[in-house]
Amino acid sequence: MAMNLKNSALLIVDVQNDFLPGGALAVSQGDEVIPVINALQEKFNFIVATQDFHPEDHGSFAANHKGKSPGEMIELAGLSQILWPVHCVQGSEGAEFHEELNPIKWKAIFQKGKNPEVDSYSGFFDNARREMTGLGDFLHNEGIMNVFVTGLAQDYCVKFTALDAVSLGFKTYLISDATRAVNLNPEDGDKALQEMKNGGVNLIDSSAILN
Ligand code: VGL
Ligand code: ZN
């Protein structure tokens, strides 16, 4: 299958130091996506990245809730919220993109998770869907019709970004070898793939684009 990449964007979700091995919220084997994404970047003219970018007082950090530990649930913005270790704090090394990820062709970076009162897994909306990051309008205004999603983590930000892309009318692909899951529960990555499939996301392998 040779893919036509006209009106197509490559979306690189949260390939940041804190989500890579050694980081505060490490995705195991997360670094394996980097060479795949770099190879994919050669095939796309339109590339956009998202960046998880939290203030220190962010409500998703267990450290900001007395007596709570990562993995516990609270209510945030009226939603049930998993608590995370402190990660991707604005200005920290952990919030930076991995140094081997080539940013040279990126048209824009969309930051998310900046409001301490609500988390933001999707690159398009916060979890309460009250505010947009601007990514959806940006892609629409640039005539993008097809979105190819890559990055971290498959069971959180990648999943919600891909499902929101579908809801905004983009033909949406997940490049499944260009993502890895956190797997707080061992089945989470596979469940996320199934949810994306059921939600209208087309699952492909990078070989569909690279070959
Ligand atoms: C993410 C948990 C918390 C992600 C971000 O990028 O998947 N996961 N913040
Ligand atoms: Zn986060």
C-alpha cells in the first residue's frame, strides 16, 4: 500500500524526556519510537508536535495532594483523575523534547496541561473539553485532512489525541510502531488500540509510509 500524503500532517505527541527511559513518568521502550518518527519525518512536509507542559502546582501531580501517591484517583475539574508523579514541568529538562528527535521541519508546537485545575491528555482539548489548544483550527486552516499520530503515551495522550482528531473530522491514522504505552495495567496499551479502532482511527504500520 503506497500512501498518498497530500493534505496530511504528522503529529508527534509528547516525545519528551520525562516520558522516556530514565524520566519521571517513563514509558518503557519509549525511546524506540524516535528512529521510527525521524524516518517518518522525511516523508511529511507538514509536521506538528505537542508538548505536555505543566506548572509546578498542577493538579495531576500526586505531590500536590497531601497524603496521595501516584496511581491514586482524585476528582479534578469534575472528572476522575489519575495522579501522576511530577513530570514535564515548564522549564525543566524533563519537559524538553528528546535530543535525538529532529525538530527541523516542525511547523508548530502545541503545549497543553498548562492550567493547574485540569489535565490535558489530548493535543486538541483539555480533558473537560472546555478549552482548545488551537491545534484543530491550525490544521483545518492549513488544509490538512489526514492526521498521522505518533508518540507517547499510547494509552493516554496518543489515544485521546487520535480520538479527538476523528471527532474533528480528520481522517486519522495511528502509526502503531511509532508509539508505546505506559501500561499502568498490563492490558492498557492493547485496550487503547481497540478503543482507537472502535473510535474510527485507522491503525497502520510505519512500513505503509516508509516503503
Ligand atoms: C501523559 C500522563 C500524564 C502522556 C501526560 O503524554 O501520555 N500521560 N501526562
Ligand atoms: Zn502530564
